[in-house]
Amino acid sequence: MKTKLSVILALFTFCFANAQEDQAEAEMNSAKGVTFQQGDMFLEGSIKISTGGENDYYGFSPKFGYLLNDKFAVGAKLNYSSNKEEATGIETNVFGAGAFARYYFLELDKKRLKTYAEAGLGFGRNKTETPLAGSDTDNSLTADISVGLNYFVTKNIAVTFVLANVLAYNSVSPENGPSSDTFQLNINLFENIFDQPQFGLLYRF
């Protein structure tokens, strides 16, 4: 009786494992040939982490997008970031909101992988805390152009990688003091793609 029971349990375990494997394979196959359509929407969250150097940086940026056609999307975004300088102990926290436009220009791996260029505009409120001088608050205006990709693991879920910021502009207006503007252009993307990559997930519905 025990032998029969052991055989039944072994067969059940084998069938369950095969069913799980078949389900995972079916999910992957469902991602083949994924195409966007007008009216599709997505939620996306990107994370950026950089530690171990002169600065410790953490950033999170959730987005909502709407597809105007199979290649062009527009949407809104929020963001939070924290940057601490190890040498001085100065910490800056940023809360912001903005809008973006995204264009998908290349599809690979049976349309699972979709690369895009994105332009964004945002407004933020920054709080800087200094160990000796206390805290200051100022406002910021940012604009950027970035390159990234979505890799669909199912027909609705994709892994997102923001590879590099091609262009970035930042204008900071302190409550007390003169404003400052910075502009950065990254020409050699191959040196910047793996410098501080952002990653996250996208859900299409």
C-alpha cells in the first residue's frame, strides 16, 4: 500500500511540475508578436540605485501611459529621489510630477523587445538638508530625452530598462538665492548605458 501511495505521489508531483513548466512556456509564447494598439494603456515603475561611490542615490518614478497609435504614447509621471553626498553628509530629496512622450522605433526577438526614445518635462520641489546649516527648499524644472527598452515576458507584462539619458536640462530656483541652470549632453551612449541603469516593470492593459 505504501509503495502504491509513493508511486501516486511521485506521478502527481511529476504532472504538477510539467503543468507549471507548460504554463510558463505558454506565458512566454504569448509574448511573441506583441503589438501596441491605439487605446492601449500601461502602468510603469522605474527604479534607479547608485551606491558605493561619492554619492548614494535612490530614485523611483511611476508612470501612466496612453497609446495614440502602435508607436507613440503620451502620459503622466511622478518621481521621488534621494541623493546623499558621503563626504559632506548633504542630503537632497526631490518630489516631482510631469508629463512624457514616448516613441517606439525598433522591435526585436519576435516583437518581445521594443526600444524607445522618450522626452519628458517635470516640475519638482527639492529639500536639501545640511548637517550644520539646516535645511533649504527650492523648486526645479527638468527636461530630458532618454533611450530605453521594454522586454515582454508575457503579453501584458514587460521588464523596463532605461539605458541612458541623451540630454538633460535642470533649472533650480531657491527660495532664497539666485537660480542655477545645468545642461548635459551624452554623445557616447555606449559609455553611459551601463553606468547607472534604471529598471522596472510595465503592465499593459
